[in-house]
Amino acid sequence: MSAQKGLLVLAALMGAAGVALSAAAAHSDSNLNAAATMLLFHAPVVIVTVVAARAGVLRLAIGLGAAIIIILGAVLFSSDISTRAFASRPLFPMAAPMGGMFLIAGWLVLAVAAIAARKQ
């Protein structure tokens, strides 16, 4: 499986998990909506990043790196929130803030990928 296809599969799984967490949030008073939102918001970003990188609008290697960082951030953030809701404990100390920092970094790397693109 190519890196691009793998990223698209992960984005689809993020979307599915986001929908599942949204459904669970509808039946609880926890912060699962925040976890769902992170996944549902960033899954399309990963898909568009892969498509834009393949089209040359983003520098391929940098764009795919940005997508990986965004996936790591969204999964880390939402996993911590979900673990707190379902198991009443954090994933590990500072997991959600670390996930947030990965997300910020991923967006910044995405900007670099756009600046470094060969197509204008």
C-alpha cells in the first residue's frame, strides 16, 4: 500500500471514529464531542492534503509529512479525551495538549508544503 493510500485509509478511519464518538456523545455528558470534532474536522484536511500533494499544489514529501503529523495530533488528542470519558483516566499525562501541539505543527508544516510547491 502506498503512503498516500495509507493516509487516505487513516483519514477514513478518523471520520468513522468521529461519527461513532458523536453518537456516544449524544448519550453522555462527557467531552466526547470535543474528541469527535477533532477527528471529523481533521479527516478531510488529510484527504485534501494528499490530493493537493499529488496534484503538485503542495510539495509532496512535506505535504505527506504534514498529513502524518495532523493524524498523530488528532488521534492523540481524541484518544486522551475518549479515555477520560470511558475509563475515567487520561491516556497519559499531557496527552491532549501534546496532541494539540502536533495539530498546530501539522498546520504549520502544511503551510511550508504550500510555499515549497513547484506549481504556482
